[in-house]
Amino acid sequence: MISLRSLVESKIPEIQNLATLPAIATEIMSLTESDRSSMKEISKIIEKDMTIASKILKISNSPLYGYQRKIDTIQKALVLLGIKEVYNIVVGISVYSTFVNLKNNSDFDRDAFWEHSSGCGRIAKVFAEGLGLKFDGSEFLSGLLHDMGKLILDQYFQREFSQILHKMKEDDISFFEAESELFDINHAEVGALLLERWNVPENVIYAVRYHHSPELAKNYREMTCIIHIANELDKIWGDVELNKPHSFSLTENTGWKILKESYPSLENFDIEKFTYELTQEITKAKEIITINKNG
Amino acid sequence: MFQASKFKFKMKKGGASSSDDGANKAKPFGKEKLVLDDKKFREIRDYIYDKSGMYFNDSKKYLLENRLVKRVESLSLNGFDEYFYYIRYDQKKEKELIELFNAITINETSFFRNEPQIEAYSNEVLPEIIRNAKAEGRKEITIWSAASSSGEEPYTLAIMVHEIQRMWKGALTVKIVGSDISTDIIDQAKEGAYNEYSVRNIPPEFMKKYFENAGQKYVLSDLIKNYVEFVHINLIDMNEMSKMKGADIIFCRNVLIYFDTASKTKVVSKLYDNLNRGGYLFIGHSESLHGISKAFRLVHFNKSIAYKKE
């Protein structure tokens, strides 16, 4: 096995300077986290950034949300879509625009990457709501960032990244399986190393680090399980093409089993209803990425 | 190992929720346009889910609204509030519920109805059943379309069986049974002649291969027709149901919505009994067995779900 870990670790400070969570996202997060934020304050922050503000209006007026009257101010969007939804869109757009200009390994489909990340975040959100758990939006952020390590590998360790993609195809295995066989570090850990240097809640770092192995998370286990499950659900329900699983069964999933230990009432969870709810989240994720891309 | 070629059918309008008019806005009728507000939508949606097991998520609001407008109109009621009261408390509420379910499942009968389910059936479920049957040295597998109506569903299932015949020919016979409560509709199904509307979702290459154009009608080839046997079955008649033992795949789409919870539970448990171990049940693409049966394992496929008997 080749040691990639030390290389990644030494490169992280440099990466941190190039790619960091946009100010607007941190600012919005700190506002919604503390309960004293008013709609006025939030719209002020958003309106400072013309690009993001106009994108939010565009997204709010898309047929997905089904409002027949035109939404022409951020305040209206906040009232109709809700603070949480607008917050998720802002974080999504700003993270996307930070990374959109990074170099791209030709084999790696960035659009699909963002659709999956954003889909995973949205599924995590409806899942947490369905379970009655509150994470103040960090479940969405975790979903959005869960595969951040792949972007870093693609950008800064192209040779290794290509090796992983090659092995995936050769052996018909998943990205995680391929990298685990080749190297002493995986994309979940790489992502977490960078996020440790960002101003994000600690539970996000845990969820990203253990999204493939929720049983190893010593803290924030519930959220880690939720991201683990959302990741699998988006792979099966979304348009991910590369290494798509054939089928998925929630009740057989490690994350689900762990959650059920803490919440025996999950026995009666309406999986069908949740499934039909998540389909619209995936459509929204896709639409938002498209609007984002086309400006 | 034999690698089946993946079937990917063209989706009409965006994603898993490929309903015929899902994205249409409510059309105005008469002088004033009825508007279903979000709160009333959720109340009615939850009521329908409770009564039928069919779920409309927020993105399907317009679909539901369109269908409800027609019901409100035909009962000459003043809006959705009155309608919601009517279906819960009116003397004719039972009759209206049937009308409502008819309205929300209208156009559900066509070839290749809900592509993701047909893809899951062709790409995953059918190959798995065939592999296991061969491994167990069985000689026959059975696919049952329970409520086959004018035959579009069992014939769709037959087309896909025929398409992957390399996987089973010589080793197995594949039996496809279509059943319905109406003998008239069974006779129609046996004829295998369809109008433009029924065949609109059929991929062009299958259209060319398996249909002949006879004036206004599209006639299915005997090659496919011969796969399917039609029988008369009333799903809530437990004696008749007992005749259907030993199925490997059951399609029972948009039927259970018409039964109350007690009958639904009975029918589903009978469907479970009739399935072989390892077999799958498909229900309608937005239907749910939540609260009806815990016997199955729910399996997610690409953009659809199915229930497996383990």
C-alpha cells in the first residue's frame, strides 16, 4: 500500500488557502444558528452578494416551487420558501461557486458530482425532519460536503485519483473500495482534514469523516448515520451513473441499524412516504445545479 | 456470468415522478379559478394517503389539483373546502372516494407504464429470479399481473421476458398470467389491439418489432401474445386467490387503493402467500404498504421500489 496520507497532510495548509468556505455561507450559518436572526438581517447579508441574490430569485421562481406569483425580493423568498430552504440554497450556491473553477480530471463528471452532493444534502434534511431530529442545517451542509475529499484528490493528486478511477472500472468496485485497496487514506478522511481547518460545526466534520463507516464515529453518530444513508439513497434514486448500486435496502443498512438502536420507534417509520418525499428533493437538487451553472 | 444489456427507456417529463400532467398548472374553469392552497393540499393529500395508500408529494400538487377541480366541478361544489367536507361526511362519500381514486389514477393503463418500475423489473428483478431459478434447478417461473385490465401490463412484462430470452431459453419456461375481475376486459385483452394512446410510451424499436399497424389500431404480434394466459380472479375472493400460488413476480398496481384497510391487509397477505420465497411484488409507483404489511423487505431500485419476500 502506498502512503498517500502524509502527502495529503502536508498539502492541506496550501489547499486551505485556495479553497475555503465562502464568507457568506459562514455568515448565514452563524445567523441561523443563533436564534436572534431576523429575516431582515438575513436578507441584508444575501443582498450584499448580487450574484447569489439573483440566483436565489431565479431558483425561487422556478416551477419546482410552484408559486404562481412572482417572487421578486429576498424577503419574499424567505417568507415563502422558509429560512431553512433559502439558507440551504445560499450555502449550496456559494460552495459550488468556490469550487467550480478548480481544475478537472477529464474522467470526473463535475455536474454529476454536484448533483449528487446537493441531492445527498437535501435527502439528509428530509430524513432528519422525518425522524424528528434537529441539526440546524448542518445535516444539509454535511451532505453537500461529504465527498469534498474527491475534489481535493482530483485537483491536487491527479495521478492517484486516476489510479482509483481506473481500479474502479477494472474491478467493478466502488470508489471507496478502490481507494481503500490502493492507499492508506480515503476521500472521507481527506475531506475531513480540510474541513477541520474551516469554520464549520464539529458534527459536520464527523459526518464527513465517517460517512462510509458510521459505526466508527464516536460522536455525532446520528447525523453520521443520516449522511451515510442519504448518500446511498441518492446513489440509487439520483442520476449517478458511475458505479451505481443495483439495489438498496434501508433495513439492511448499517446506519439504519445503529439509528434503530437509539430509536426503537423507527420500526414504524414510513419508509415509502419518506421515499416519495425524497424524489422531489433530488429533482430540486438537479434544478438548482442547472440554474447555478447557467447563471 | 451472462451480462444482461441494460434497458433504459426514454422518460417523458423529468425524473421519477413521470406523471402525465404533473407539471401542468391548474386550468381555470368557468368564471373563477379554484386555488388549492398549501394547507388544504396537505390535508387532502394526507387524507388520500390514509384512505388509499397513495402519496402525493408537494411537487405533485398541480396534478392533484387538476384532478380535484374536475371532481368539484362535477359535484357542483363551491371549492376544495366543501369537497374535503363532502368526501369525509357526505352520505355519498364512499361513492365519491371511488370517483376520486378513478380520477387520480386515470390514464394509468398503458404499455410501459412508469418506466423506472419496468426498468427495475427488466434489469434487476427478472434476471435475479431467472438466475436463482436456474441455480435451484427449477423448470418454470411465473409472473402475475394481478388486475391486468386490457392487457397492457402483462404484455409489457412479456415483451421484456422475450427481450432477454438468451438468459432463460432452453433452461426455463416463463409463464405470464394476467388476471382481472371483469371478463369483458379479459376478452379485450386477449385481442391485443390497441389505440394510439395505449402504445404512446413503447420504445420505437419495440413498436417496430412487436406491433402491426391496422388502420386506427396497433395489433400485438402472436409471439408476445402467446406468452400470456388470462384468467378471471377477484382479488378479495380468498378461494380464487388460492389458485394463484407459486408466483415469482407480482405486479399489482393501482388496485389496492380501492380497498379499505382491512381488505387491503387481507389481499396483501394473500399476495405474500402466493409469492415464492425470493419473489417480488410491485405496487403502483406512488403507493405504499405502510401500515398494511411488514412481511416484505422493501427494496429500492433506480427510481422505484419493490417488496421482496425473503
